[in-house]
Amino acid sequence: MRPEDARTRLAALGFGTADVETLFAHFDDAERRGKLGHGHARIEWLEAQELDPAARPVKASALPGFDRWESRGALGYLVLAEICAELSEAGPWPVRVVVADAFPTGHLGYWVRWLAEAGLVAALTASSPARLPHPDGGEPLVGTTPLAIGLPNPEGEPIVVDVSMGAVTYGDVIRGAAQPEQLVPFGGEQAHKAFALAVGLEGLISSFVGDTHGIVLVAAKPEFSHFAAELRERAGGLRLPGDA
Amino acid sequence: MRPEDARTRLAALGFGTADVETLFAHFDDAERRGKLGHGHARIEWLEAQELDPAARPVKASALPGFDRWESRGALGYLVLAEICAELSEAGPWPVRVVVADAFPTGHLGYWVRWLAEAGLVAALTASSPARLPHPDGGEPLVGTTPLAIGLPNPEGEPIVVDVSMGAVTYGDVIRGAAQPEQLVPFGGEQAHKAFALAVGLEGLISSFVGDTHGIVLVAAKPEFSHFAAELRERAGGLRLPGDA
């Protein structure tokens, strides 16, 4: 899809110029990183959803070290964009935990990279429909529940971790690149580990947002920020998480 | 090792009665759960270390939503015990991020179970010496960097996730139950995922504590706490993380 076509189709859904750019930037980044399930294909998916393009997320409460945002019907992408913009500008101190009923949120590496490029360290997880069964089998019990962590690097490229607990993505299944039975916790013989992480992260999110899909984000201005540069040096050119 | 022998040997290291009980409780729990690398064998390991049994951790600063503890030379177990005791009593609200230069910290599931039994949801990660190489090979770059998440359950057993990013434990290697070359990120063909998680979590900890081993803990009084009970029901008797 050409960029101008993507923007035109997003605008045709009723989104204003700023939201079109926010959504396009996310999908386009996914496309360029080869995360096709979160790329342009999502525009077609959005065209099949009931949307309220005028909905705006709001920060419903701000307590010491803790913000709660509400989507108020806005797409999760737009909720996270507002959160990242605010954190990047405000520079959370000493630390901020942010929760929201945000869905869908795309590839989480995008958001923690945004924060890392603003000099913030952040960990972000998001819940989604149940897709992963228990390693012993049965119906899907938990979502793929990714965990993303962004590590700023004042001397160069940040490190951007973005790990889904599924062996394949749901996007791969719907576009036919993987079979439904491959959508299990990753890890083969040790799939109980990825299953456990999905359970724990989903439970953590649920404890803040209840029975809806949502996010938990922890962000801080790092007191020490040499880890990324030092690891790159020790790794001696080996590809690190988030590298192209 | 008989409990009275374990206690006698810990006391012989110079620890006072309360610390002996704290350490014994942790090692004994590990033993009963089959986590032998964190069990009684650790008493022998402690006997070979230089220890300051009189050292006391302190809460060095308390900012909005954020506590920084310092070990001041105390064992990591004792640092985490102080933190868990204080959080359980105080009931963090709305959320608390706690960091410390704590090492060694044993099996992290123990600490988040403590908090879960006090009704708190918590996520805890800890750094340790580099043991895991990059999936493409080379020298060890990051620790096994476990992530533990405790989900309280007002209606029954909590769910206690405790996942090391290593395919085997370092304890298994030193007691000969695993070969050194098996100490790699778990996941087989998808070991890059466990490696990425170890990198991200270690970097997150490092951003708060710098070049020392430490912990990052996020704890909260959950607004919603029915996830554990509901998942148990949906799982229909399948073993869930932390179950005996």
C-alpha cells in the first residue's frame, strides 16, 4: 500500500489529520520492521470495525506515581500515543506507572522506542483476546500478552525488546502464514515458561483494568543509562533486540 | 539437612535469631518446592562467602510512588524480606515501585507469593552475574534475570509466576545436574525471545541501580482481584503457575 493510499483510507474512516498521522506512523513502522500483522493490513481490519473516530482518551486520574487513562472509545493506538507524548514531555519523576483500557495497541516496541528516544526507560505490557492454550492443551486461556522494554542509549541506538508469548502471531494465523495450532506459548518443551509469563502479565493488567483489554506501563528517567551502550560493546556486533 | 541443623549452621555464621528464621524459611520453601539450587545447598554456599551478618538494609529514600532501599552489605534475601514485610503492612497505594541493590535474592516466587498472600499484586525481577550467551553464541552477556508475578486470589490459592530466562538453572550446573553448555536462554529455536527478555529486564534494573546486582519490584493493592479465581475455573484443573 502506498503511503498516500494508507492516509486516504484512514481519513475516510473519519479520523482527523493528527490521528491519521499517528495511526499511519505506527502501521508504517510495523511494515518497515517486517511486523506485517501490525502493518498496513490493520487498515483493512479497521475498516471492518465499528469505530468512533471522534473519541478522545483522557487522563482520568493522576495520583502520586500513578496515572489512569481511559480510552473513552478511542483506539488503543491513540491512547498510547497520548500517553507517550505526555510522558516524553513531562519526564516522569521519579517513576510513573500508567494504566489504561487500551486496545488494540499494535506492536509494543514502537511505544517503548518512542520513550527510549526521549531518554526514558520503560516496560509495557498489553492484554488481548485469549489465543494461547495451556501447554497441556485445551481451549485458549490467555492472550499473547507481549512484554516490551525500551532502554535508552545516550551514545547510540536504544535497545528495544518486544516479546510476544506466542510461538507465532495471531496476525500470521489470519493471513495464512501460520496454522492455528501453531499459536501456542513459545518455548517448545519449556512452553510452560512463556505460558506462565502470559498468565502473570495478563493478571497484572487485569488487576488494574478488570475484565477489559488494557495496558500497564512503567516509565522512568533512568538514574544510570549506560547499560545499552555497554551491552552493545560486550556483544561485539551481535544483533541485539530491536535492531534492524 | 534437618531443620535444626540448618538453623544451627545459619546461627554459626553470626546471624541473629530473626535473620536465621528469615533465611531458613526461604531455603526451606525452595527445598519443599523442588527448587534445590535455592534450597539448603545455599547454606553451604553462604558458608564460603564473606558476610557481614550484622548488616541491615535501610530505606534510603521514599518519594511519591517510589522507594529506594540500600542493602548496606546485607544479603539480598534480608533486603527483600524487609521490603515485603513493609509493603504487606503498609498496603501500597495506589502503587509502589521499589528498587534495591539486593543480591542474592533466591527464588523470586517466594517474595511475590508473600505479597500475594497479603492481598497485593506484584511483579519482581532481579539481576545476577552474566550466565546467558547470545543465541548466536559467544561469552555470557546477561544473567538469568527471572521475572516473578504474584496474583492474589481472595477465593483460594494465588497464582505465582516465577520464570528464569535460562533453559536450566545455574544451581543445576554447579551441582552437576546440567551441563554448562545447557545454560542458554530457554526457547530452543525461539531462544532470542528469552534472551531479549533477559536483556530488557537487566537493563531496566540497571537503570535504577547501575553496575551492581539489584531488584525492581512493582506492587499494588489490586482494584480488581478476580483474575486468579476465574483463570483457575477456566483452566478446569490444569496446573497453573506456582501450583504444587
